[in-house]
Amino acid sequence: MKIDYFGQSLNTKFNPQSSFLINIILFLTVVLIIIAITSIYVSNEHTIYWWDFVGYQNAANNLTNLFRASTQRAIDDIFGSLSQQKNYLITLPLIPFLYTFGNHRIVYILSLNLIYLLPFSLLIGAIATKLIPVHSRWVFWSTVAIALLIPMSWSPSLRGYPDIGATLPILLGILFYLKNIRLTSWWQIPIIGFCLGISIVLRRHFAYSAIAFLAAVSCQTMINFLITFKSGKNSWERLLESAIKISLISLTSFLTISIFAWDFIQSSLTENYRTLYAAWSLSIPDIFWRYGCFYGLITLLLVAIGFSLGTLRKFLIASTTIFLLLFGIFSVAEWLILLRYGNIHYSLHFTPIIVLGLTSFIWISIHTFRGKTRLIIFSITGIYLIVNLLFGLTPIGKFNNPLRPIFASNFSPLIRSDYDEVLRLTQYLGNLAPNRELVYVAASSNQFNANIIRNANRIINPENWSNLRAISKPHIDTRDTYPLPELLEAQYVVIAHPFQKVLLTDEQVLKPGQQDLVKFVYDAFYQNLPISQDFQKLPEEFVLDGGVTVSFYQRIRPTSIATAVQTLSAMQKQVPQRPGRQLDWMSLNQSPYITYNYSAVTQVSGDAYNLMTNPADVTKQTSKYFLYLGDLSSTVKITGKLDFLDKECNGLSVRFSILDEEGNLLDTTAKNYFPGVASDFIFSLAGKNPVYLLLENLSIESDKLTDKCGWIINDLVVDN
């Protein structure tokens, strides 16, 4: 076959020194491109970041400050975070950058892209050489270039997500597997298992990539078995051997997770994450359209052509193609059919396959076409990819048009035209609540929420930003709790009109109708429900983008127990399905969280709870209340054990009462307890149609219940 000039140029041989120099030049070019694009992008942003866009940046900044103050404290914090859903490990490689150049947004994003995006593109390039069996150097670097031309390679990290770092171990695992899909080298098994496990440790949702990987390997093993079953004498032995190796990979992955994040394994066995995160699960048509628009419909078409033609023409390496397609199919089944989560960082489960499909299209075109035809295809494809990148990452792409979805969704630099107004609003709240009074924000949208206020305060008061206690819990009905304790503690309530909720078109997206509890608080003040009568409206108002008017309400008196119960009853009627993390008991007139990791209410078994008052929580009130909202019958038996946290307490009286939904008393009983005296107790109550059970502790010397009467009730059980 005659080789044209382009093919001859690709076949040009270089001596080792020239080859090394070319690779270095190309590598440095990629580094400079990443630095340039990142710097231009971040320097054009003018916003106050919120939620996931800034969560890991704040964690990295806090960790950097800890390292500056005390290395041991920082290390302790890292180990302490391993039990949490989001830990600090993925931010650890960023710390030297932040430590050296300062806790700035541009430093954070640059470090993300240099430490994670750069190897991400290089690893996909290495995988491409296992897929396309020609000109490995140019396949590698062309794939790197294509990876950097895909907007979704950039968008998650430019928005502040570090999740691309957890993609790297998955890509390494794929690369090590493709080196020898028979896994005949013993070292492949522990390394692949470790890669899968550490990816999950870094970011929990990569458990689904690990599952897709193992499922793809298992299916490929079965395909090979079926192909060789009739002709191979040792087919069953090889199948058993492969099954053992896959099991050992899974075991290694499990052991890796166990070492670093045993609490995650325990919680995954006890928590129903599908229920907790149901609010993020979009409809199947919405999620398919959303992901299609992420990349651009033409991009998906080119990917399909690349894999299809490459397979039909037997141009791609068959074993690699089968694995990648299986991995992609299982990922689609997980993310677009089962989970259906639409936030942009989840696209990282697909971006490597998209890049490899585009690379396949480019190289099958080189292999198939000649002369002007190839030049036209290259020109059109190149122009499309460049325009696609511009539409995806710059304001050029911020327009609506029926043809807009053929290009990637727009994730241009974030700009708030009301930036100064939000800072003024935050400064006003800081002056309004200088002593850490609780500020409840009844708004939870991408435009306005409590997290925006807190991060605005980081800009205004970087040293004392935490003094402004602005919260908007709950944010999600299926994940959170009833907001009654927070409302009862709040000294100020912030209302934004019209009601601020997450929209289906937002970047940080939720399924519609998942913020009814936030809407309840908004409605309570706009409809003058009884709890709103405990507040007075302040004259100041702020107007944000889109005509959003923000008003403020100040508490003028404590909310009575009857009003609290009526409010809870109204919440339950408006949101009949109990929120995902709402327990049977709730604390009423103290902060629901006593310390960083100890709650006022903890569930110790199916129906047993521990309740605790904060011994350092000095309040003006002389009683503490807990409310039981589980099912009650006409006769109720209560058992538990009371322990005093301070033996200097003069004693207290424990009272249980059953109430109807309006807070009316049906029956009550009380008993006195003293430090050092056996404190097992049994209470019995009876009443017609009880709805709530109230626990109240009263000081025997009512004016002396301060910091010396902290207590804990262990194994509290309500038996119907």
C-alpha cells in the first residue's frame, strides 16, 4: 500500500536524544497551556463561591493554616477526617502550593490542574496507546491534546471540585490491566486492587467506577471463556483462575478501604444512600439530556463513529475496545439509569471514554482517508473541537439557541453583578449578630443561600469569618432533618423573596420538589404562622440579581413549647415523608450539635437513644426540652438510665408529658434525681390519641440550672 506524505512523516524515526527532547517540549507546552487557561479563567471570575464550588478549597485552606500553626494538629485533623463522607486526603498534595503561595483561589485551582488534570490527560494518552496500535508517540500526544480540548476535562476542577484526583487511580488501574488482560503478572493484582480502593478512599462516589471496572473485567473474562470453550481444553481452569484473580483484586480493594476508611464501610452497610441522596436523582430523560449537553451532541456522535468504525474495520485493539466499551456501558447503567446524579463532577466517570472515542475517530480517519478528504475531516473536526472548547469555557457560549446543544454546555467564569451588594448584606448581618447569634437563612438556591453569606464573610473578615453563624439547615428533604431546633435557637431569620430554591437548569442541581422544608420556613413568615409572631421584621432590605429581595426578622421572645409543637405538626403535614436523617427524638431549646462530633441526640440501636445536655451551654432558660416524634399508642412506657456529667449539681427533676398535635397536655409525670444515687427509671403515661412525647428537665433550684447540671440519659426506650 502506498504511504502518503502524512503517513511518512508519522513514521519518521528519531534518535533517543531527539525523541526525549520532543517529549519534553510537548510536555512543557501542555504545562504552559494548563497554566495559561487556568490563570485566564480564574482571573475573569468575580463571585462568591458556595457549596461544592468552595467546600474543598476551604478545607484545603484550613488544613494549610493548621500546618502553619502545628504539624501535629494538621496530621490529627487529616486522620480525623477519614471517618467523614468527605476527607482531606485528596487535598493533601495541594498543601505545598497553598503553603508557599498563599490561600488564594487561583493558587488552589492552579494546583488542582497541575497536580491532577495534567496526569489525567497523560494517563488517558497512555491508555490510548493500548487501544490504537499505530505511531504510539503521536497517539499519546494527540490524545493529550484532545483531552485538553474537551471542556468537561476542565469544568469540574475550574469549579473547585478535586474529584479529578480520584480519577487518576482508576485510570492507573485500567492501564495496568490493559498491559496484560490475562493478569498473568502477579504484581497486577495488588496494584489494581490498591488503585480501585484508594480511588474510593479519596472520593466515595468512585466506588461506582470500581464496580464498573470489576464488572467489565468479569464480563470480558466470560466472553473469552465462551470464545475458547469449544476449542480450548483448559477453558474451565482458566475461568476459575480468572475468577480467583478478580476476587483477589476485590479483596485488595476492600482491605485498602478498610485501612483508610473503615467507617465508610460500616456506614455503607447501615446507611441507605439511595434514599438519602434521592433528591439528586433526576428523571432518566433529564439526566440523559444533561450529560449529552455536557459534551455536545456532535462530540457524542464522533465518539460513536470512532468506536464503531474502529471496531468494524478491526483497526482498534479488540481486547482493549471490549473492556472500554463494557466499562462505559456499566458506567452508563450506574450513573444515567440507576443513580442519575447531574452535578458536573460526576461527568469524570465518562470523560476518559469520550476522549478515547474522539482519539479513535481521529486515527481511524487518518487510517481510512487520504488527501483532501482527510484534510477536510481534520479541519472540520479541529474547528469544532476548538469552538466547542470556547463555547464550554468562555462567555461566548452563553446563549440559547435550538442548535446550542450540539456544542458543550457552558461553564464560563462565574460573575456576580450583585457582588458588592452581597458583601454589604453580609456586613449588615455581621453587625446585627456580633456575638455568634444564630442566623437562619430560609433560602437555598445557587443564587442565594447561607453558604454564600458565610463565604462572603470570609472575604470581609478572613480572621473571624466563623463568628457569623448563618445556617440554612435543612437544605434537602430526603437527606436532612426538620428545622425546628434551628428555628427555636435562631435569633434572626433571613427571608429571600421570591423563594430561593435549586432549579433543574442549575449547575448544582436537584430533582424538583426536594426543598419543601426550606419552603415551609419561608411560608411560615410570609403567611404569619404562630412561630413568626415571635419575631419582628426589621426595616432594612437588600435587592440582589433578578429582583430577589432579602428581608430580616429579629426574635422578640422565646417560642413556647405549644407553638413549637404546632410548628412541627405543620411541618409534618407539609412534608409527610420524614426527612432522611430525622431521628425519633429531637432537641428543642439547645443547639442540636453539642460538640464537633457529638450530638445532643444519638441513636444507639433500633429504638434506644442517648440524650445529652451540654454542661457548658449556659442559657437564660431553666429547662431543657426533648421531643419524641415516633409512633405513640394510648399507653406509653419509658425506660432509661440518667447519669450526671457534673457531681456538683444539686439535682434535677425529669418530667415526661404526652401531647396532642396542638401541644395540649394529655398526661404528665415527673421524678427527682440526685448525683450519686441509682438513676434507672421507668415512667408510664396514658392519653387518648397522643402525638408527641415531651421530656423536660427542671432544676430543683430553678434559678441555679447553669453549667453544673449537665446530664446524659443512656438507652432511653419508648415502649408502646
